[in-house]
Amino acid sequence: MNGLTIGKLAKEAGIGIETVRFYERQGLVAPPPRTESNYRVYPEKEVKRLKFIKRAKVLGFTLNEIKELLALSHDPSATRADIKARTVAKIEDVDRKLNDLTRIKAALEYLADECDGHGSLEGCPILAALSCNDDENCDHFDPNP
């Protein structure tokens, strides 16, 4: 038998079998050919593809973005500028997320500072902030003003 079973493929790529199946369903990995006994046998090159996907996910690329990167990597007319543009867009996305997380952290810190952590729930500033109605002034603890 030439090629890898799904178990061997997953092990060599450092991912789970269900992850391989999921990537196949998402179109990131081509369905493998089957042997006469109906076993699925993946080409050795799929290990490299799965490792690429795994690394791209660690860097925050979505599955759709990874599909684009994979397509570009096999497009003879694609350039480094195409790949760099996707990477710069991802950096901008990460910057937006960092800004959002910074605002959220500041709002949570404000709420934690407002609460002394003692007594009953009545008048709890954290619960009051989370229960704030749109017609009230909620700006001082809204992470996305």
C-alpha cells in the first residue's frame, strides 16, 4: 500500500484524525483515493499540507484565509505581494482585536475596582453595569463606546 492511512497521516502531521476529516469536509484536504479494499490512502504530500494548515491556524489565520493561502501557493501567477497582502491584512485584524481586548480589559478593571467584594448582591456595581439599559448612561464601563 503506497501512502498513509488517516491515522498515520494525522500522527505525522501532529493533529487528530477528526481534524483531518474536518479539513477534508472543509475542502482544505482533497478526498484521498481508496484501495481495492476501500481503505482511504493519503499521499505523503498531505503531511506537509496539514502542517501548513496547523502553522497558519497558530498564527491566527481562519480556515477561509488558509484556503486562500493554499490556493495562492499553487497558483503560478501568484506573487509574494499576494501573500504579503494577506499577511498584512491579518496583522491589521490582530491589531483590531488587541485594541478591542484592551478596551474590554479596561472596562473589567474599572468594574472590579468599583466593587469591594463584600456584602450581598444588592447594589453590586458589576451586576448593575451588566444590567444597564440602553436609556441609561452606560458609557463609563462600555468596552466599545
